[in-house]
Amino acid sequence: MEISFGKPADIVPWMRLVKKVSPEFPGLEAGESILEHEKTVLGFMNKNGALCVKSGGSIVGVLLFSRARNKLCFLAVDPEFRRQGAGTILVKRALDELDRSRDITVSTFRADDEKGAAPRALYFSFGFTEGELTEEFGYPNQVLVLRPPRA
């Protein structure tokens, strides 16, 4: 598996993966929201805020992050490639791109949501801790926070 910044030329295979996993993501179920997400992805790509993991020429994992907000914004891994390290590779690289002297946040599923077990375990393995309970796209979420290392 190799990691790289996503480029506009990657948008078709990127969106193929997003469509494959869209039922798992509130807000991405409808075709219109997929089109909006594609525009969002292209915006992140133009700011070098999109990472992808490729295996055998296919995109098997993606992550969007915001330097301005110091935030991980969207992480998805092809179900056939889960538990093989793609998510870890993506989060590690994104954290290297963000400002570790400030809080880094990610919004994910709540503890009682079965969809949240794997992503929460991944984020906790990097030292994220529970933050505020929120709602996105009408779905209950929780912000996780990675605090700066203490001097």
C-alpha cells in the first residue's frame, strides 16, 4: 500500500470508493449529497488536504483534513481492505501534516453506535480522547480531541 496526496486526476476512483461506503456515512446516502461531496473533495485536493492509499492501482482508503481547522474531516477505507493498516497509514500521515502544538479534532460516531467501534478504536490508538457530543447531518456524533504533547 502506498500513500499520496489525492489529485483531481484521482477523483473517479476516489468517488468510486466513497459511493461504495456511502451507506455507512450519514449525509452521503442520497445521490445529490454524493455530488456535493465530490465538489468538497476537489476543494480539499486543491489545498493538499486529501490523502489516499492505493493498492494495486486502486484507491482503497481516503482521508480529508483541514489545516485551517486542524481537523480530520473524512476517513473511509474499502471494506475489503479494512484491518490491513490503511486507516492507520492515513491518520498518521494526516497528523504529520497538522499543527501538533494545537488541539486536533475529528467528529465520529458516538460510543453506543455500532458503526463507531472501529474508527473510535483507531483514533484512540493515536491518543484522541472524548470531547463534546454533537450532531451532523441530523445524526448523533462525538468530537474526539488529540491534545498537544506536554512539554
